Amino acid sequence: MIMTMPPTQTTAAPSARTHPLQAAVRGLSLVTVLACLGLAWWWLATHHLTGGPDEDPVARAPAPAAAAEIVSVPDDVTLELVTVEARLVQDELTVPGRIDYDARKQVDYLAPVEGIVTLVEVVVRQAVATGDVLAELSSREVGLARDEVSKCEADQQIAAEAAEWATIIASNVTAVLAALEPHPPLQEIQDGFAGRALGDNREQIIGAYSALLHAEKVNAGTKSLVEGGLLSGRIVEERQANLEAAWAKFRAVCEEARFDTMQAKRQADADLQRSERQLEIAREHLRALVGTGRRQPQPAVSEKPARHGGETLSMLDLRSPIAGVVEEVFVAKGERVTSGQRMFVVADTSSLWVRAQIHERQWATVDVTPGHEVRVLIPGMETREATARINHVGSVVEEESRSVPLVAELSNDDGRYKPGMFVWVELPQGEVRERLVVPPAAVMRHEGRAFVFVPAGPGSFARRDIRTGIETKQFVEVVEGLAAGDQVAAAGAFVLKSRLLIEQDGGE
């Protein structure tokens, strides 16, 4: 049989029971005390410890250290003290890049025409001046182009002589027609223009004028003969008609001579201009074949190299268009080359280009104004840092990399930098602001915390924790922990850090 026991009842003594109103009062008093303590701590923190909530971070006083860590300076160690100061700082964005030839001072020399290399005049790393011969090429196409130029030069010379002759004829015909207007004796005209070129016009003009004078002479004696009854009226009419015909023919000859000579002159001038155009076209074609620009000095296109002798129309000297160094040679004597084949690389490496890529997401945050200087870090060299000046920035985003290209000019007078080197480019980013800074050598780090050493008395320094911001090769921004005018140890601070850590390990 299972028996059930009644529950035990416990009754508290009336003196130990707490009234609900009393418990509420005690809880309210505790909350009030905690609120007052929190308000007091906030007022001390914002007015006595930090100088107020609106204080400039440059002038912010250091927060008090929880516990001072003092280290003495060894006698054989010399420390450098620097003063904390404010300066303008700006964030930096580091992007990859590479060194390349300056496109304005580098030429990939391509074969201008198909041909055979008969001579190579240069070797790799040889310095050349503008116009120096790099190689010699024999090309049938060049020979034909030179022959065309020679033909056009001959045609132009013939056309020039024809134009000059037509001008002389036109001038003399105009002069003789003017001389005939006062109706002078025929002998006077013949004597005056005996040594002056009139061409076929001499016979026509002088013949018509002579016939006119004869008709006038015959007609002048007709009147006396008619009065004497020696001539009939029919003969008189015939002589008068002959005179009028002589005048008409003379005028027609003069007009035709004037028109024909002017037309001949205009035609000769047009032929001369056409021949000059044909010559210029032939020369332009030859210049295009040999790869020389209009502004570059060059010998006459029909000139033949004197050193070869014999038939040299097909020989072509390949000359350097710039002064620089032969970086590459890709051909040898006797090799057949095609038009456009790469033969040499000539470059002036006194200045190079640094090509960098700025991703489109970062583009709006950087300041890359042409003419501004940027820092270049070269991992593969002992001297790892250089300065380059921005030359230009790309106008479009490259499709494959989704980046905007940037080109900066890098001085390379000593030739230490080589095209193809990988580099990092540091670009200014964000706004310029004034902040406290210290040298990088002054900032020590341990267990993820940054700190400096400040003087703590004769021969001793105290560790002071800081919070850093922007860090570059020249400075480290101090966000918290120091004030303007404070002194910190720079060179030699690492020795203090080592002694501090040794003392802490020994104390443990």
C-alpha cells in the first residue's frame, strides 16, 4: 500500500518578511546612484581628460596610461629625440604597375619593303644618333619607285621648259600686236622683232600685215587712175574689196594669235602643274617605302649611295629616326625580310614610363592630376623607391581589366631602371588633412599594439601606447596617445623595446 504524506508547510517569522514598498525604494536608490556615477565619469572624461568633445584631434592630450613601463637607456646606445608635430597628410592607394619604354622615345623599326638585308651596321647596346645607318636593304620595289621618280623629274623639267616657252611667245605676240596698232612700216616691225620668238605667229601676223599694206598701196593709186580714165569702175570695186578683205584677214589673224598664245600658255602651265603633282606623288610613294617622314632630313630620292658603285637604284639605307641605344637586333646579313617585319628596337632610355592600372571602383577616390608626382616602389632593386611625374591618364576603362590606365614619367639618366620591371605605385587618395605625425622609426609594435617611448627622466624612457592612422615611408599618423610638442625616441627606439621586453620576461 502506498501512503501519501501531506506537504510540509513552512511559515516565516513575521519579523523576517520584507514589505513590497520597501523593496521598490531600495531598487530605485541603487539605480539613482549608478546613474549619478555614470554622469560624473562622462563629465570627467569629456572635460578633464580629453579637453572637451569638440577639441581638434591634432591638439588632443594623451590618455593616461594604466601603468607606466619605464626602461633605462644603456650607456652605449645613442637615441634620437624628435618632436611630435602636425602636418598635412593624405591617404594613399597602392596599385600595381610596370616600367616601360617612353613611347615618344622608342621605335620598333619595321622593314619598309620586302627585300634582302645586305649589311647590318649596328649591334645590341650600341649608341646611335639620328640618321645613323642601321642596315642596308636591297629591294626591287624601291628600285622601281626611284625609277618612277626619275621619270617624273624628267617630265617635270620638260613641262617647265614648255611653260616657259609658251609664256615668252604670249608676251612677244602681245607686244607685236601692240606695235602694229599705229600702222608702222613693215620694215620697222621686222627689225624690231627680228630676235624675239613669235613661233608660227610670225608668219601669220607679218604675212597678213604685209598683204594689208599692199592692198592699201594699190588702193591709194586707184583714184588718180580713175580720174585719168585708165581704170574701169569694176576694177576699182575689186581693189576696194581686196583692201577690205586684207583688213578683215589681218584683224582675224591678230585675234586668233592673241587667243591661241594665251591658251597655249594656260595649257603649258596646267601641264607643268600636273607634272609637278606626278613628281610629288612619286616622291611620296618612295618616302613611304623607305619610311622617312617629310620633316626628316634625307638625300634626294634619286641620289645613289656612292660606296656601292654600279647599279644602286634598289639599295636602301635604313637610318635611325631618333638618337638612342639599339635595344634589339632581329635580322642578319643575307636574310630576306618582308614588309612590316621587325628588324630593330631603338630607344632613348634617359626617361621611362611607369604604367599603372586603377580599378574603376577606386577611380573616383584618387587624385591623379597630370603633372603631380607619385611614389614608385621597385621590389627588385636595392634602391626601392623613386618619384615619377604623372604624364597622362587614360580616357576609357579597359574592357579586360576594368581599369583606367595611368602613365607617369620616370627619370632614368643613370640607366638603373629597365623596361619590364614590376613596381608598386602609390597614389594620393581622399582629402588632405592636418594631423600629428612621428617618424616610422619611432613607432614600435608588440602583440598587435603600437607604442612609442617618451622621456621619463634622466636616462630613462616610458612606454606610451598610441593609435596610428596613415602610415608611409616618411611618417606615421598618430590618432591618439600624443600631443603636439611631445618628444619621442626615434633612432634607437628598437633597443628600448628589446630591453623592455627582456625585463618583462624576467619579471614573469
